[in-house]
Amino acid sequence: MRDYIIIDNDDSARARLADDLDDGSFTMEEEDASGLEEGKDGKTTNKTCFLKIKKILRTIYKAVSSVVGLLILLAVYSVIGAAIFRAIEGPHEKAHRDNITSNREETVRVLQELSSNLSQGLVNETQWNLVARGLLLRYEETVVIAQKNGVVNSTKTPTWTFWQSMFFCGTIYTTIGYGHIAPSTDLGRMMTMVYAAIGIPLALVCLADLGKHFTLGLKLMWAFSRRYCNCRKKMRNARRGKYTPDDVEDGNSSTKAAIKPGDRVYYGYKIDDEFNIPISFAIGILVLYIFLGAIMYALWEKWSFLESFYFVFISISTIGFGDVLPAHPKFFLLSSVYVFIGLSLVSMCVNVAIEFFSKTIDKAKVNIDRAKTKAKEKAKEAKEKMHEVSKTIDRAKDRAKERVTEARDRVTDFAHVKRRSTRGSPSSNRASPSSDDVKSETATPKSSPISETPEETPTNT
């Protein structure tokens, strides 16, 4: 690392320092470290060590946070757990197996002595039966106690071998839990809880990361297959004259237009780690994986295809009844890898289903909002139409009233005209007096002949 002495007027030194910073050969951290190393105080060396440790930890974190790093960490964690559980449960199991063996040997020896004494006449048959029953009951109690403490198989093959212990660790952090092997000591049970508390989150992180990478791979397969099918279809249509060759070449123009800088692009398609692939495609891949696993276990074990399919489904769905278990420990590693990949596929399918249903719900909400808006608009339109209809009805009522009034006026005028016409005709006057005349005659009283005097008529000069 070169020494830089920067003076206010020295532009060349500044230019060389800027070039080295751009090239990456000299960083500000190195400058700080060099400045700290030049100091004579002990604090500078501590800061330098702290920077180195920080850099190392950052490098380790980057390595561990990758998929390969997480898988290696989980494998190391499995090996450590297998060693711990074998060290805890192995001696306990061995003690119970040795107790069964010694008790069986003692029972055989005592029965031989009793048989020889019976043949010599030292004991009778009743005594022989009592002693033999007691020996067999004691042996049965020893076997039952051993079974309660985890000795579930024959006494020749131990349960807590290294591979069986590693298989037990896998059933812990994958939450499958077949139950065919379990700790019987208090220390082993406490370690199981601690191991599960650390291992389950680690396994979930691994499964989630693997699920994302499987999603990337499946999206790449889906995009490539769609591109291949679309190209074949467009070429076929072009041969029939429906499309031109330019349309076939520019078939991915819409896809390329949606690509932004910084996106992952494979074969001209944008690929991201979102779980937005078709749910039918993801479920089809999972079913195909289960079928391949069933064929694999049917070849390894003496199982039928249905038993193999049942075991695979129970395992990758984390149900784990434990009624069907593989009997060949040499295939343990391949079986563990297969089950772990199956769990990753299940995790991916669950995320894809969640994404699918969430989008479906969002679309349903949008459709419901649109329907509500349309219903409000239609209700508003209907209200306006009803208002217009009410106005029209009011207008019709007013017109009807006006027409009725006009009709009444016409009838009244016609009646008056008829009355006038009947009054003016002479035949009607001769025939019979009108009602008005009768009324007038009855209204004016006649003068008596005594009081009636002729009026004096004036003389004309």
C-alpha cells in the first residue's frame, strides 16, 4: 500500500488517490487501519483487531446465509446431534440390553439345574413348575422394563447407532416425528427440547430458501415451455398464412417490454423469487415427485407401490405415523435428502397456494367493489328515472285536471246555450210557460179589484 501525502496545492496526489479508490486497491478502511497501526497507543491495535474480526464475521455470514451454507450448517448440526444423543442414550440402552442378556442366561442355567435335580429326584414336578414360573416372570418383567426404556427391537441390534441417531435428529427438526425411536433418559429428553428449539427454525429457513430456489427453477421451466409452445404455435400459424415471419420473431416483444434494469432474465423472460407460478403446475410437480419416490422405495424395500406412496405422503406431509418405516439404514442419506427436498416442494406449494388464494381474494374484492359501484350508479340512475317518472306523472295529473276542467266548462257552456235556445223558441212559449215565468208569476202578488184604480193617462198637447 502506497503512502499518500496530500497537500492543498498538490493535485497529482489527489488524482492518484482517487484512481486507487476507484480501482479498489486502496479503501478508506485500509487507510484507517494503517493510521491506527501507526499509532503507539494500545487502543489503535484493539480497533484494528475489531475491524479484522468484523470482516471475518461478515464473510462467514455471507457464506452461511447462502443455500449451500445453510445445508452444510444443517448437516453439521445433524452430525453433532447424532453424536450427543448416541452418547446420552447409548449407554442407557446398553445397560438394559446387558440386563436382559444376563437375566436370560441366568434363567437358562437355573432351569438346567432344576431339570438335573428333577431327574435325580431331588425336586418334584410341583417345585420345578413353581421355580420355572418365577424365573420366566422375572425375565418378562426385565423385558418390559427394557421396552419402556427404549429397547424396542431385538437384543442383538442396538437402537441408538450413529445412523439411527442421525435419523432421529432429522425427525426432530423436520417435525415429522415417526415415534419409533425416542429418548428415555431425563437428560436425553431435555436435550431433545433444546435441540428442537434450535433445529426447527434452522430447518424452516433452509426449507424456505430451497423453496424459493425451486420456485425459480420451476418458473424457468414454465417460461421455457411456454416460449417453446408459443413459438411452435406461431410457426404453425405462419405456415398457414395467419401470421407473418416478423410477428414470429417479435413474439416476446411484450415480455421484453416489461423487463426493467436489474431484473433476472432467462431466455428473454423475467424470473423472480415470488410464488406466482400456476398452482396446477406446482401441484403437478409435487405429485410427480411423490410418484418417483414411491417407485424408489418400492425398489429399495419389500413394499408394494401403495405402501411406498403412503410412506412418502405421510413423510413429506409431516404426519409421521411411524407404522411404515424403511429397514435399510444404508439408504438413510438418500432417504433423508429425498424427504427434505419433498418438504421444500411442499413448502413451495403452500406458498404458491397462499399467493393464488390471496390474489383470488383480492380480485374478488375488486370485483365486489366494482359491483358495488355499478349497483350504486344503477341505483342512482333508477332514482333519477323514478324522479323523472314522478314528474311525468305529476304533469299527466295536471293535464288530466286541466282537461277535466275544460270538459266541465264545455258541458256548462253547452247547457247554457241549450237553455237559451229553448227560451227563445215561440212554440215552447205557447205550449207551456217556462219555469222562470212561473216563478215570476208566483213571486209578484196580484192586486185586488177594489184597490186597483186606473192610472190617469196624461193628455198630449
